[in-house]
Amino acid sequence: MLSEVVDAVVGIDTHRDTHQVEIALPTGTPITTITISNDSGGFAELLAWIIDHAPGPRVAVSIEGTRSYGIGLARAIAAAGLIVIECEQPNRKTRRGRGKSDPIDAHLAVLTALRCDTDRLPTPRADGDREALRILLGARHDLTTSHTAQTNRLRALLLGGDDLDRQIARARLTDTVLAGLTRRRCPAGADRAHAVRHAEIRRLAVAVRDGARALTANRAQLAGIVDDLAPGLTDRRGVGPVTAAQVIISFSHPGRCRNDAAFAALSGTSPLEASSGRTVRHRLNRGGDRALNRAIHTIALTRMRCCDKTRTYVTRRTAEGKTPREIRRCLKRYITRELYRTLTTTMIIAI
């Protein structure tokens, strides 16, 4: 246990402006508390405070919200060489009988860390290129949402025009088609409604074209970073730059998940018992990282459509009486194991 190998544990409840901190003995007995500001000055004050009050050099720091309000603090403490532990927000069961306050949450962060096994410490997710992937995926989500809305709006306006416009609306909006829409001139003598509709079509055509180019550039950036972090990952059938980026973000670094079963639990692809009486079956796991689960689901659907080996597997399992949902569940578990082994090998080599 962590309590057996450290001299003190620091628990931190993070907020936007300030952080509540408690330092405690390995027995869980509090030594003292402090409130620091959420800036570089507060981080330096905390490090000096830990040195002054820790009974020994072996100190672990348990932080709630390492990817939110505590991200700057987690980076500063890791740079100082201390052990950083990612602490989840306490649930109702943990809080029962204790109440809710910042000092209580800081103490709960201490107790959570002390119960951890040293070989299963929940370390924060990696920064660097992984953080770049996370930013790019967030930007891609916004770009995709905006691009879809603008495309639908453009098609709706075109459907309200003449036969040529309706034909364009039903076809694929290629760069050539969009360029033609942007060069259109409003006919002389057009009424106000026609002129406004014409101007809006031109504006949306420009926006859709720029959005498509931004998505292409985003995909190229993702592909470059993915190839640097995990060479050969996108060579796997059904794994593209976008799904590979999400898998790397959730996987973070070798050692975060102790084995492929833990990675399956993280991704929500671990089977759950759903047996009753004579019925013996498993069902989908609806927990875990849903973004990672969606990426694995996309890989599974692609393989079911394009991979001969996977299609043979689906045919065999269907003959055994499995439903399409159960077959996809099995496939997603196999894909999770394959991704874990690939990332564990390639990312260790890349490091």
C-alpha cells in the first residue's frame, strides 16, 4: 500500500481561484492545512510549505481535478519530482456522514491515495503530444458540428431555388460546385428576398468550403502526431487518424492501464454478466470512457464492412446464434486487446 512507502501524503481540493491543501501522516492523521492561490506564486508557496511540514522526503500528492482547475498545479508538482496521483471526486457514498467542505474534500483526497496499491497508482494523463492531440480533437468536434450545420443550411436554401439549384442540393458539394456557387452573380431586377437568398448561398458556400479545408488540415495534423507517437497504429485495419488519436488520448502512456483487461474496463468494452436461470450471456458495458468506446465502435463497424477475416468471424458467430449486438461486443473486446498490445509496444519504443 502507498501508506507503507511514503512519509506523508498531501491532499488537494482544486478550484478556479484557490486550492485547499492538507498534509497528513501515512496513518491518515492530518498534520496541517493551507489555502493557496491558483497561480505560479501559489504553486511555489505550496512546494516550500511541503518541504517545511513533511516529516520525510517521500511525499505523494493526491490532486482532485488534474485535467481541470488543477492542471497547472499537477504540472508544477510533477516538475518538482514529487509523486502525483489523480484523485476522483468523492461520490455520495464516500461523503455520507462527513458533509461537504473544501477541507473535508482535501482530507478525502488523502484517504483515497493511502488506500492505493503502489503498483496501481492512478497517475495523471500525459502532456506533450498527447495534449496536442486532445486539443486537435476538440477543435475537430467544433469544426464538424459547424460544417454539418452550414452544409444542411446551404442544401435547404438550394432546394428552395430552381431546378438547377435543386439538382445541386441533391448532389455532392465538391470544391468545384462550391466555387461555382461563390462566383454567382445576383440577376438584375431581383426582388429583396431573392437577393438575400442569393447572398446567403454565397456566404454559406464559402463557409462550407473553408470548413472542409480546415477539417482536412486537422486530419493531416492528427495523422502526423499519431505516426510520431505510435508508429504503425494507423496501419491496422479500420484505424484512421481520428480514431487513433482518441485511442492514444485515452491510453495516455504505457503503465496507466496495468493490462488489457483494465484498458477494456476503461473503454467500456469489458463484458458484464447478464445471466439468469438457464440463460448464460454477457451484455455491453455502458460505462467507461465513451469517446474511446465510440472510436473502437467505429473501428469494429469498418472491419465488419471491409475486412474479410472479420466478416468470416461474423458469419460464424451468427451461425452459433449470436445477435448482431453480441457480435459487435465480442469484436470490440478483441479490438481493445489488439490496440492495447500495439500501443504498449510502439509507445515504449517511441519513448
